Amino acid sequence: MSNTHSVEIKNLTLSFGAVDVLKKLDLTIGQGEFLVLLGSSGCGKSTLLNCIAGLLDVTAGQVWINGKNVTWAEPSERGIGMVFQSYALYPQMTVEGNMSFGLKNAKVPKPEIKKRVAHAADVLQIEPLLNRKPSALSGGQRQRVAIGRALVRDVDVFLFDEPLSNLDAKLRADLRIELKQLHARLKNTMIYVTHDQIEAMTLADRIAVMKDGLIQQLGSPDEVYNKPENLYVADFIGSPSMNLLEGVIEDQFFKAGDLSVPLAGYDFSRQANGAAWFGIRPEHVSLGSEAESTDVKLNVKVEVVEALGSDTLALTEVNGTRFWLRTSGQSKISAGDAVTIGFNAAEASLFDKKDEKRL
Amino acid sequence: MVDATHFDGAHGPKPTRAFSRRNIFLYGTLIVVAFYYLIPLYVMVVTSLKGMPEIRMGNIFAPPVEITFEPWVKAWSEACTGLNCDGLSRGFWNSVRITVPSVLVSILIASVNGYALANWRFKGADVFFTILIFGAFIPYQVMLYPMVILLREMGIYGTLTGLVVVHTIFGMPILTLLFRNYFTSLPEELFKAARVDGAGFWGIYFQIMLPMSLPIFVVAMILQVTGIWNDFLFGVVYTKPDIYPMTVQLNNIVNSVQGVKEYNVNMAATILTGLVPLTIYFVSGRLFVRGIAAGAVKG
């Protein structure tokens, strides 16, 4: 075992009765890495986290943490700290009691407990709250305490189960930054489960996009966003999601109805002809004069405009499918306008119609 | 107008009339029903404070002309029940010695049962739970005689211990169900967090679950205290005359055939016997309602 692997999942399967929630899953997470498990509800991401934590017994396969096979180990013996969506603070204990509970169970000497709690409280800036009960804390403070409870255990791996999902939007953004800073400072391995792609994109070193108990793609946020491996990932990541056109590839051209896109600029991973999906992100669609130099130009009618301030989203229609484009926030387009749009094949993604994999 | 800003039409709180038709009907019904239910109690209290000559005059609703506590004293310490004539006091202490251990032991076991069933999904948990719940639907009469044999073989037939065992067993299905449902309603993540924090089966039970479960323990206590205190059947079947519980003794006093029927003593004895459950209800009624609600609703 190499020391650079913090967590290793080997051939992991988990079944509830006849249903396989996780299917022969392999995953290796490096020392100090921030890995985000991303997926819609029911994809098995929380289940995987619970398996790593030891809160669920696996059906087959192994879990290794820090070079030790912990498949049969108790959660407390695995060297993990866990933060839950509902905070899961013990309501009858003070903040200090909550943070020291695990250490007391591990029979850590009292002065050492005091030191570690004080340190964690300092890191998370919750010293004034130490004598309060959880019911007297706000949502953000509660989640900080929950993180503190994981922090005092002085473990190598932190597990986060949608920790920010119960907070309001502003607080979520603030705590997200704090988590990122915390990771930069502590350099622990962190595994973070979320369904929020913004959290995934901003926090992760690597993202594992999951669906139906399988990892669809594992890669850096940049790779996942710009080079999605399959149609599901392409559609799942990004808001509004990638524009997808159905058509065929013929002699270096993508053809769909009247549309014909030259694919000379596209970086094929494998050569293919035949039925395919053509995907282009809304921000890669140029508008008006910017569309002059693109591979393909189209005249479309704007149907809906969503001005978000920072940028403007416009909904149009290409070949009878919805087609979003993103332009600057100050752009003065409105519904009903006839506009020229264009895009380059180099920024597009092509997927085989049959297996929905990237071409 | 007092207010600086003036509104036309309806504004502010809607005015209510104290003597609206709705109120008269509502409170009228409540008063009548309350009256109806209180009359028997009134008759009992009044009769228990009268002397026998006054009772023989037949005005059962009339308040006592001359208040006497003689019947109460007699009911408590002198009334005859079969062999001995030391009143209900003997039965009272028997009942206390039956109720206290039965309540404590049954709640202790049932709460651990419920906790294990809710949080530690061991193999066969569902089968175990189904069997236990099935037990709640078997009529007691069916089990009376097998239980007699069981207790006899264990050598505790006719003893207080035997009756405590019987009460503990028969309280188990409903109490386990109560505790299991309550523990299931507590957030599962708390249990998970405690496991990550290294707490074991008993550590989680005592340090996390128990402090959060006061309401349901109160509910269980009320159910058991009233149930066991009011029990007649098991008391008369599984004990002997000198350790009869209060209810059985009350029956023996009221139904004794020799001599004059002393209605005042009977009334006093009945009130004395009912006093314990009544007190429990008055003291913890509010907690009872809260506990029942806590067990039913998630959160």
C-alpha cells in the first residue's frame, strides 16, 4: 500500500434485499484530497459515505483507510469524523459537551480534551458558544459545532453528508468558503456528499458524478464540466444545462435538420459516424457580432429572457428543441427579438447515440 | 376615532361576542356532560361522609347533615375482608409492593427492547417484533392457566414475585411498541453521530437516548401504574388472600355477605382505591398528552 492513498474503495457492493444500491464500485482518494460525491437523490452517494464511515455493513468488497483494511471496523475505529445534514448535535449537551463526547468515549485525558476543544473552537470561532445548548444556536452555528465535533477527534478523513443543505442560500455560500479555507489549512482528506453542483464545482479537487450506484465520471471540476464523459454528466452539470441536439455525424459534419456543423475543430477521442448527440453549453453560444467568426451561424427568435444581473439567459429554439444561451448581464435583448447566434465545434461535446458515451 | 389612520369597514381583530349562539351551545353541552360524569363521584363522596342512620333515610343526593370521617377510618383500618379485619391498608401496601417493581422492571426492559428494535437492526428483528406485537392481541384468559403452571414450576406461584413477573410480561408488547415508535421518531443521524463518536450500545442508550425520552417514559409510567394498580384478574388468580392487591380486597369488602351493608364504608373504600391512579392523572396529565403527541408525530 502506498501512503498517498488515504481512502480506497475496492469492488464495493451494497444491496438492500434484491436492490443493488452500490454496484462493484472502485474509488481511490489521495492524501489531502477534497473529493465530492455528486448526484441526484437516490444515486447512492450518501450510501457510499455511510459505507466508508462504517454505519452500513457492505455486502461485498473492501474499504481501506490509511493503509488499513477497515471493512469490519467500528465507525469510531476508522479514523474518520463525520458531519451530518441535520447537524445531529446531542440536544441535552452543551456545545462543549457535544465536542468532547467522542473524546470521553475514547478515554482521552481531561486536559487533552480541554486543549483540543479549545483549539477547534478557536479554528471555527465558536468560543463564545461553548456553554450553550444546541437549541440556542442558529443553523450556521450548529453546523460549525458539528464540524468542530469532527475536528476535535483529530482524524485523517472527514466525511460530510450534505452539510450545507439545511442552511439558507447566503449562509451556505459563506460556509462553503470557510470549508474551503479549512481544508486548505488542515490538509485533511475530505469526502463530501452533495446534490448541489455549485458546491461540487467550488470545493472539489475531484468530483465523482454518481448515478444508479455507479460512478459516471471521476475527474477535476474542469474536466467534468468541459469534457463530460457521457450524456448524463453533460446534462446534470451546469445550469441551465447543456443544449443537446439530436442528429447524425457524416464526413466530419454534424447534421440535424437544416443545421450542419463542421467538426474539424473537435477533438475526437474515437472516430465515429452515425447517430449522435451534439452538446454545447449556453455560455459557448455567441450572440450578434461575436457570432461572425464561429463555425456555424443561425438566425433564431428569442422566446424568453432571464436577466440575472451578472449575466442574461435567453431561451431560443433550434430544430424544435430548447436552446439556451448566456450573454453579458448588460445585454439589451428582449423576448421576440430576432438574433444571430453561433458556436464552435471545439467547445462542443459529442455523444454516441447508442451508448451515450463521449466521442 | 382614536387611531390617526382611518379605515373603512372591517379592520383589526374580528370582534367576538361572549354570548353568541355557538358559545352557549358549546359551553352548555360541556357543562351538562361534565355534570353527568361528576354525579356518581359526588354521590360517593357525600355518602362516604354520612353515618348509616342518615343513609337509611334514602336521600342519596342530599349533602350530609352531620359530617363524619368514621367510614374512611373504618375502610382503611378496620373493615373485614374474609379472614382478617385490618381494612384496606394491607391491600394498599400489597398493591404498592406489586406496582412499584412491576412498573420499574417492565419499563426498563421495554425501553431497551424498543431501543434495540429501533436502532440496532439485528438479524431477525422484524420477526421478533411481529411475535411481540402478536402477543398484544392474545386474550389474557387464554394464558391464565398456562401461566399458573409456569409460575408453579418456577416456584413463585402465589407470591408477590410471581405477580410482578406476570405484570412485566403482559406489559411488554404494548410498552415495547410505544418505545420503539418513539425511538424511531428520533433523528437517525443522532444515533449515527454517536456511533462515529465511539459510543456503544449502552453508551448511546444512557447518554443520548434516555435524556431525550422523558415524555415517553412518563407515558409508559402512567399506563403501567394505572394498569397494574387497577388490575383485578391477575391479582385474584396469582396471589393468596394475605397478599391480595387493593382491588381484590375492595371487592371482598364490598361483596361481603355477612352483616349490614355499610354503604358509607364501601364508598370510602372505593375512593381510597381509586385515589392512586387519580393522583397520577392529575399530576402528570399534561406530560401524558405531550408524550403521546411526541410518540405519534415525527420531529
